[in-house]
Amino acid sequence: MPLTQDQIFRFLKSVHPYDALDAQAVEALVPALQAQAVSAGDAIYALGEDLPGIYIIHEGEVEVFDENGVMVSHLGLRNSFGERGLLREGKAVTSATAATDATLLVLPAEHFHALLQAHDQVRRFFDRSRSDRASKQERQELATTQVDTFMASSPVTCPPDTTVQEAAIRMRDARVSSICVTEGDVLTGILTTRDMSGKVLAAALPIDTNVTEIMTPNPITLAPSAIGSDVLHVMMERRIGHVPIVEAGKLVGIVSQTDLTRFQAVSSAELVREIAQANTPEEMRDVTERIPQLLVQLVAGGSPHQVVTRLITDIADTCTRRLLALGEAKLGPAPVPYLWAACGSQGRQEQTGVSDQDNCLILSDDVSDDDRDGYFTELAKFVCDGLDVCGYFYCPGDMMATNPRWCQPLSVWRGYFDRWVAKPDPEAQMLASVMFDLRAISGDESLFAGLQKDTLKLAAKNSIFVAHMVSNSLKHTPPLGLLRGFATIRSGEHKNQLDMKHNGVVPIVDLGRVYALQGQLTEANTRARLEAAIHAGGLSQSGGQDLLDAYDLIADTRLEHQAEQVKAGAKPDNYLSPSDLSEFERSHLRDAFVVVKSMQSAIGHGRGMLG
């Protein structure tokens, strides 16, 4: 039975992003939509065909396959498909088949493009490039930053029957200059150190005076959505130094003048300067403890993930170089030239709020056994212990310079890489994957440059080794489930969450490493590897841009999640609940995972490019 225009209108109003349009705009679309009935097994379109328009599933299920015949999506009611091809010269970049009998609505290509031009909300929904975020990359200043970015999210509180002595003890123990008086979650007053000195000490009030007698009742408050200038104006106009933050009648935070100063002072350059002047690992730790706040500030300012992780990694590099300098000051000058190198996320300049240490020492071939087992063993221990104090915890896999295996002369390192390439067993694949991300941190860089160049040349020529590295890169897969959903963790502490590291960024990191190997590219950073592979022709322009956009969205989402955790007073991790995302965000994230899966399929079938 044919669909009526009224049925199509009501259906379209239930589909995102059309539900964001006003009724008049939706009514204008209805006559253009064409209903198409398909039977189970019918081909809807084939790879490379001209697409008539964008498809919306009104009833039934559809399966979408990449160029290698691997299913990348199983779609159901209200899902759209075909938009990627429409946005790329109108040619299908996938194939689609009806999984069941289905009814599809087709919006012709010319109407789809007109819709994108006329409505920002529709354009944003189908734009996978994150251009809106890119336009925010200028650093956000305090005056325009939202309050919940820099407020203290766990203000010190006390009930109304507290004495001033008890309140003073709580303030002293928490090292704060104010305490909020609350009944449950409701704010009734605020008491500051100025109140203590001016109203208690100066007036010689007894220490068992009730806080309600000296507090400021019903203090002025702001909402978490207020911006920094709102706080500044309130403080200046009312001559106060503390502003409680209240949402829906409940106390959720507080902003003090100290918070404003700290926000303005936290910058990667300032942290680097302080670390470079530190004389002990403990002094450095006092600086690195501010990295989470830097992460929040950078994310709130719209900085893209590659900027955030680069700045955070610069701090780790500075810690390493300062510890090496302190180590040499303690042990004396190094007996022979050496190079300290980082691998893992530090090597790729991709550290976030959660990082361990992965490092090694490459020594001159002139080193004696005594110096290797003596001086350099002590230096490695000093630096790795210091990094652990600074919050870069020991590598669980013992991939550190303190492991004698990773503190060796250059000739031994050459032997390692030669053997890994010649006999790519599982351990060799794992070690090569880690060590191909090596980056010089401090010392004689000539010890590394020749090793890297020769190893890349040797490895790229060994087709068996390359094949094993490709296979190894496919072990981590995007978390895609059926029916437009996600494959979340099934049990344990992180049940029903997505691992945004191992199933999010790691698959792309692995792909980038393979492209670098195939093209003998010296870049270690994942985004730089992808860009270099596009430039060198190892990745097609269109496929490479898709992968870059997918990487940016996944990595940005991961950092935004960590920043939200820091703001809530929690320790940042890599586990994200899909329910924390809007429908819009879930749709884009899933599309990004589909792109990654398609690229894995392409490289797994011997194709480094996706057209």
C-alpha cells in the first residue's frame, strides 16, 4: 500500500536531522521523496554507481558493504545511507543490499544538496570533517570560558549547626579559603577566611559560635553555564572573592580568585619552564599534577586533539630531559655518547591524561660492559624512577630503559631489528610495532637516524614482514554492533562502555604505522603519518581524508570524555558510555568507526588505498 504524504511527513519528523527542521521545511521535502520497495536479497546500489539520492529506511533492514565485500553496517528503521557517495562526486563508495523486505525513501541528490545549503543543522549532521570544531582552534580566554571548566567541583561544605571552630578546621584541612553552609544539597550561606578574621577574631567571639551567625546568607550564585566574565564582573561589583555555582537549586561547585589565577597561569609553556628549573622529581611532580587542568583548558578552548596531545607530550619530554640532566649531575658525565628514545604514545607525541612510560637507551658501540651495566643502568633507574614519581607510571610490559634488553649498544639494536624483520613471529610483530614509534628525546641523535632509515628500508622490502605487520594491525577492531549500534564491553568494571583507546584510536595508530612502513616514512605521529602517506600516494586523497576525519572525531571524543571526568573530580580514563553522547554524536562516532573498518578491510585485502 503506497505511503501517503501525511505518513511521510510524520515519519520524517521522527528522523534526525529532519526533526530539527520546522514544519514548513519538512512539508517542502515530502513531495520530493520517492518510496521504493525492495525484497530481501535485492541489490539497492553497487560500488561506483551514480547514486540517485540519499536513502532513508522506512521499514526493514539493509546491509552496507565496503569495496572488498566486507559488511560495515547493518541498518534499520530511520537510518540513512548513501550520503558519503553523494558528498563525493555522487558515486557510491559502498554497495547496499536489502537484508529483509524493506521500504526505502529516496531524497533525490539535487534536493539533498539544496537541503545542505539551506539548513546548518542538516549540513552539520552530514559533515564528517569537524569543521565547526576546527574554527574554534584559537585559544579560549578566561572571559569567554564556561564556568564549569575551571570551577572547583567539590566545594567544602558544612551543615548550619556547625561551630566556627569546626568550620575553620575543615577549611584548614582542605586548604581552602571558604566553606559553603548547606542543608542537603541546598546552599544557605558561605563563610570565608575574611569572615573568620573580621567577624570572629576581631570581635573576640567564642569558638563555639554557630556559623549561621557570621556567614553571608543566600550569597549571590552563578550557573555552570555562566562564563568567566560573569564571575569577574560579580567579584568586582560585589567586592567578593568566592562565587558558589548552583544548578537546579543544588550546589555543584565554587569559583575563587585562586581558581581564576590558576586557570590563567596553566599553560604548557609555563609548566615546561617550571620543570626545566626543578631540582628533584618531587618538584617536577608538583608541576605535572596540573596536567589534567591543562587538558581541560585546552579542550574547552577548542584545541584539536593533535595540539592537545602534542603539548602534553612536550611536558613529558621536558621531564625526561631534566631527569637526564639531574642524573648526569649525580653520576657524572656519560662515558660514551648515548640516545634516550621514547616509544609508545610519547614517541608518537600522542599522550593524553592517561600515560605510562615506554623508553629505551641506544648506546655508542664504544661502550664497555662495565659502563653499560654500571653507569647506564644507574642512569636508567634514576630517570625511570623519576618519571614514575612524576605520574608516568612504569610500563606494565617492562618496555623501559631499566630492562637490560632495552639498554644496549647500537649494533645490538641493529641486530634486534634485523631479526624481527627476518623472522616476524608474534613477539617480533609486537616489538616491531612498539619500536617503529621510536623518537629521539635527548642525546646523540645520529645513533638513531641511521638505524631508523636502514630499518625502514629493510622492512619495506620484506613482503612477508609487511604482511605480518598488516595482519597485526587488524587485531584491534572498531566497536561496531548490529542495527546501527555499538559493540560495548560485555562484562566487568567497564561493562556497556566503549574502549576509546584499544577499539578507538589504536586501530588508526596501527594503520598509520603500516602506511609509514610501506612508504618508508620517518614520521612517528599518527596524523603526520596519514598526511605523509596521502602526499606520497600510499593513500588516496579521498580515502585518506576520510580516515583523517574519522581519526580526528574519535580522538577528540576521547579527549572530551577525559576532560569531563577531570571536571567532575574523577581520574581520566578511556572508557566512554554511549549513553553519555547525544544521538547526533553517536551517529557521527559510529560513522567514523565504519570508515576505520573500511580502511582495515582495504589494507587487509592487499589494498593500501580507498578510492
